[in-house]
Amino acid sequence: MNANTITVKNWGEVDGKHILLYQLCNKNGMTVCITNYGASIQAINTPDKDGNMADVVLGYDDVQGYVNDPYYTGAIVGRFANRIDGGLVTLDGEQYQLTVKPGGFHHHGGAIGFNKKVWTAKHFAQEGKTGVILQYISADGEEGFPGELSTTVTYTLNNKNQLTVDFKATTTKTTLVNLTQHAYFNLSGQAGTSILGHQLMMPLQNYLPVSPKQVPIGELEPVNGTPFDFRQATAIGERIEDNNEQLILSAGYDHSFVIKTEDFDGLLMAASVTEPVSGRVMNVYTTEPSVHLYTGNFIEDNSPGKNGAKYMRRGGLCLETQHYPDAPNHAHFPSTVLKPGKIFKSKTIFEFTTNTI
């Protein structure tokens, strides 16, 4: 391949709305497929150390798979990713009750979050890159949130094998925003296999321990001396079954790690993941203050996937860049409040390369 191309195909209908699948391709032959259902990443084909291409994300062959999906596979999560204890929030002196799960917490945007919405989309091609711009307008009061929220996510693939995810959001009333991309990665390219052998490095000093509701208790806990220390590359499976209260509570890793304690626009490294056999490496950079590590602990074995694959528990790894969970209940956490006239912005880069050593 010697050109950046984009193709679009009809992918069916949901609620009478057209669903499209966009394939972005760079000059190296790397491809990324995006659908406007849930603004989801459907596929990422990237080379291993020998140049062999394979798909490194979990997903489905058709839109019905995403309609039925219980795992937020590949989707954009919003308005508020992760959890808010109790779901009762106060903004500008007014209380709002957000949609809550039976456990007593708001989760991943509510009963019907951004992952189950049809987004409007348009594609673009520029020198050295191609992309898709998707927009969803969330009505005032949707899932209990105040304000009409206009959210745009732009996916861009360049010739450095970088997939950039840019968020922008504006609101008509003071509201809460915490957006994330929820792709499940398996860098082996072998669907239906475990990610426990992936080597994870996160240059991060602290993580957020959680309550039995899996909601942060408000403390920033040092990773030193714990199974949460990934400052040196470590196999994900090396300590995941340790007799550690936090790992037991969450059935594995399902925790946020602190990248920064104050908001600023600069990109910082969140994580680097290496799959030793294929040699594939994914580096993650973000402007967000935290990254949530989820090791697919609740994927059911034999879950249906692409091309006849059967996905397994811990068969995919999420690195969800976002603000801290439960931020509205912790004044010392970076704020997730968005006011009218202000623009929420966020950038995350997923960079794919190989390690031949």
C-alpha cells in the first residue's frame, strides 16, 4: 500500500437509522474499522514482528452483535464512564438523580449509554492520515444528566501506525462529562486466547483502591509493594490471582491508575503493552488524568466473536483513559464538571509498533 485510503460500506439499520462501517487504511497497510453504532472500533489490523497482519481487538461481524453486546466492546462510553456511588449529584445547587444499577451506583452512562446510540458520521482524508468524525447529541435529562450535551469523537489513523481518539463536548447546562474508549485488545492476533501473558508497563506511582461497590474510596494508594506495580514490564497474569483484597473484590484488575492529579493538556504515557510471541507493542498516550485497567474478568467463556471466534474470560485487555471514577463525590479528584460556554477536550493515542528482540 502506498496511499491513505478510506472505504465506507452500509452495515444495516438500527431503529430505522443507517449504520455504516468505515475502514481507514494507511500506507503501511494497517487498517482500522469504525462503525457509527456506539462510535465503536470494530477492528484494528496491525503487523507482528514478521510483518504478518492480524486483528488485535475483540468485536463482532455485524451490527447486531453490537446491539446485543453486554461488554461495551469497542464502544465510546458516556456521558460518564465508570461509576458514581449513589448516582445523586449536586450541580449549581440543584440535585440530580442519575440512572443507577441495582448495586446503587451509576455505571457507564446509564441504562442506555453512548455505546448503544447511533452517531452521525463523516469521513475525511488529509495528507498522511484518514479519519472519521462522529457526533451524538444527548438530550437534556437523558439518564438523569442535566443539559443537552453535544459530543464529538474523531478517530484519526496516520502513517506512524497511530490511532488518535479526540473528544470534544459542549453543554447547555452545567453537567458532568467523563468519556472513554472501551476497546478490548489482544495483541496476539489470536482471537479466543488469554491476555495473561501480555507484558504491561505503566510508569504510574499510584492507583485508586475501591470499595465493595468497586467505587474509589477517595485515596491515592502507592503501587509500590503491591500487585498493582507495573512500573517494570510484568505479565498481566503474574499476580492477578494473588491473595489481595483489591484483586479479590474486582475478580482481577479493574482499577484506575493515576497519571496526573491536576488537569492539563499535555500528553503523557499511560501504558505500554507487549505480546511476547507476536512482538506487537501498543503504547498509550493521553491527556486524561487516569487510565482504567480492566482485564476482561467478566467476559463469559465461549462468548461469540468475529469470524467464528469464541472469546474467553480475560481474553481482552482494556486501557480506558478517563477522569477518575466517582469524581463528583471526591472534591480533591480532577473535576468532571462541564459548564456552558466551556469545551471539554481530551486526546488519547494508541500507537502500534513491534519489538523484535
